[in-house]
Amino acid sequence: SYLLPMFVLICASVALVFFTGTVELDFGGDSDELTNATLINININANIEDPYKGEDVPSWPAQGSGLQVTIINALTNEWSQIFNLVTEDWDFGDPDAVTILSENSEPDTACGQSTGKIKVCNGDYGDTMWRGLSEIVVDGQDQIVSSVVKMNQFYLSRMGAAVWQYTLCHEIGHSLGLKHTDENFEN
């Protein structure tokens, strides 16, 4: 009964993802809802303010009890097992507050936004100092319109499956609207 809270705690307590740099946003021809939206680039670098620290973080529009969200799998085939593990962990937690629907897509390193969905992609994004990156588009009420998660193979290709799973779990957590609960990685 404590599986999801323990999983989230473990994901939040391991410091594996460091972010810097700028973001280019490709709306990929999606609806006009994205035109007036704002991109939030999730960073946990000492030189950049972390938008997921503090009380006010964006959230998906209310849908009653819990959250139902579609995640588009635009990862390459080597990520299949990791994607399935992570989405199942988020989907079948206790309490069951999140329902994950998944769609498969062709691998997409550009990782364009898709209205109302989370898109997960991987590619060699270079020496950016981040292993995973969440880009969230919000509307004027701080509600999430769409999100993409990019997994950087520049670093991850030299790391094991546990790091891949942690990083994907962590970034999907941000895309679901979760903040950092603890930035002290010494405890």
C-alpha cells in the first residue's frame, strides 16, 4: 500500500538530473491553444531558479478525482521496457490518483508539444549538463496545456537501466505537475 509514496520518495531523493541551457520549442503544428501559452523549462541548476520549488507549481486542469493523462511514447525501441515500468508505476500506485493512457509514436528527437498530452522522446542532445528535461507549456491560469520529456542519450547511453528509469520517472513527475520536495541531496 506504500508502493507509490515510496517510489516517489526514492525518485525525489536521488540527485541525477542537472539542467542548463536554452530550449527551442517546436509546436509541431498543433492547435492554437499553444500559441498564447508559456513554456516552463525545468532546471535544477544553482544559477537558474527552479520553477518546481515552492508552493505555486503548474497543474493539469481539474478533472474530478485524480488525473487522467495520455503519454505519447516517442522513444526509440531500447526504451520500451523502461517506459512500460515507469508508466505502470505511475498508473497503478496506491492511492490510485493518476491514470496513464499511452500512445505509441515514431521516435521523435525534436519532441514537439502535443496539446493535452505528455510526449516522451530521446536523442543525443549533446553536452547540455542534463540527463532529462521537462518542458511544460502553461496557459494564463498556470494550468498545463502540454508537456514534453526529453531523455539525453549523450549522458544516458553510458549509464545503466536504473538511471534511465529514475530519470524518466523524475521527469514524468514534473510533467504531471509535481514539484521538488527536497533539494538537499546530502540526506
